Amino acid sequence: MAKGFVIVLALVLTVSSVHAQRRPRIFIEAKDGFDVYVSAALSKKDVGVDVVTDQTMADYVMKASEVEVQKVSTGSKFANCIFASCAGNADKGNTSVQVVDREGVVKWSYAVNKGRGEKNKQALAEAIAKHFKSEFLRKH
């Protein structure tokens, strides 16, 4: 009888410790393909979350606003090169994200602006992943 109790107790402790070590699951809402950039950045930056494709399986949902890209005109590029050593010639992009729990409570939000030309979406996603890792996961 005591041996059976010990086995059951060991199983319960094993299951509970595995559950406690489970990485948070996050669902990223699709916005013009930007969710793929964010998912890739979370993986690249080794953030420590599992991205799921089914929102019902997620602990958190990441909602992103539309990525806005401000193109620098050819005239502005020319003027900058004449008067300012070509500084500020890259296109600029910005977006913001919110992470909410299952009850809809905002747990983290972040706004990012980057000037990276054609690589705007990747740079924005990597900035989101970096700050998500350092700010959100440290607290939760």
C-alpha cells in the first residue's frame, strides 16, 4: 500500500513539475503578413514562448496595429545628401503591439519606430521580440 502511494505521489509531482515548466503560448493576430515576421523574430531572439496557430490554445494574444511605412521622396533624399550628408534617407516604419491574457487584460504593450528602408517589417518585428523578452517575460 505504501509503495503504491509513493508511486502515485511521484507521478503527481512529475506531472506538476512538467506543467510548471511549460513555456507560455502566444497567438499572434494576422496583420498583412506581419504576424509571420513577429513569429520569426520571437524564434530568432530565443524569446522563450511557443507560438500557436489556434487562439484557444494560447495563454496570451499579441495584437499588432498596421505597419505604417513613410517613404522618403527622391527630392528629399537629394536635398538631404546636399545639405546633411545623406542622413535620414531611409524609409521609416512604425507599429505598436499589445499582449492580452485570456480575460482580455492588457499585460504588455510596446510602440516601435525604425528607419530601415525595405527591411522595415523585419526590424520592427525584431525590436518587438527583443523588448518582449526583456520586459514581459522577466515579469511573468
